[in-house]
Amino acid sequence: MRRAVTALFPTLIAGPALAGEVAVSVEIPRLHVSEYHRPYLAVWLEGADGAALANLAVWYDVRKKEGEGGAKWLKDMRQWWRRIGRETDLPLDGISGATKPVGAHALSFSTDAAPFAALKPGHYEIVVEAAREVGGREVLRLPVSWPPQAGARAEARGTSELGAVSVGLKP
């Protein structure tokens, strides 16, 4: 009887299929400068034509109120600001967050949720941009093909404001 039930409803016995994952790792390097500020950082998805499709993360000083400078430095992330930032009403629920300290930080997204669930097959880029008050600015682009293939991965390394950045795709 169990064999017949398993043949008809394999997910009831074996468990539900797991959703795929887009994992982004961003390293913020330790900088030896006299006046250090944590970087503002934006991660977004672009199409092959360079059009911004969705914000994935925006880290800035969310504690400061408008007028006190909380969002003032967002414009320093120039590519993000021009492509998608100026049209974004912040804070974005589940996307906006506080700046992060030195170290590696992980972001994880389900392939069954927005914006990935609606992606058509093709080539895309996950873009990471960081800018610091009294500091520099850096942009890294990681190409990805959709839908994800088993074990697909893209890596890049920054030279100033970003360390190692990677994207891992699991179907």
C-alpha cells in the first residue's frame, strides 16, 4: 500500500521539493584610514540591457531621520542612484537595512519569490555598489544566467571599498 501511495503522491512521503536559492556574499574590508565610516551599499538586479529590475539590498544609516543625513549619502552610490535609487521610496521592507561592519555578510533569496520567480530565461547581472562618506566608491558586476544551473557561481574582488563578492545559484 505504501508503494502505491508513494507512486501517486511522492512529495507526501518524500517531503516537499525545496525552493532554489540565490546566495550573495559581500565582504567589507578593513581599511586603515583616519576617519572611517561604514559604507553605504546597494545590491540590485539588472537585465542584459543594463536596465535595473529590482533592489535586493540597500544598507544605509536608517537611524537618522530625513534631513539629518540618513539618506543623504545614498546619491554617492552613483550607478545605483541613476538606475533605480532615485525612483525608490525608502525604506524598503525587507530590503533596507543598517550599514554593516567589517567582515563577510550573506544575503539569501528564494528563486520562488520576487524578483526571481518572474525572471525569463536569459543573462542578468547582480550589481554591488559601495560608497563611504569621506571615502571612495566601488562597483562590482557579477554575471548570472537564468534559470540557474546546478552549482552556478560568479565571483569578483574589489580593490578598495569591497572585498570578495560572490553569487551562488542553486536550482
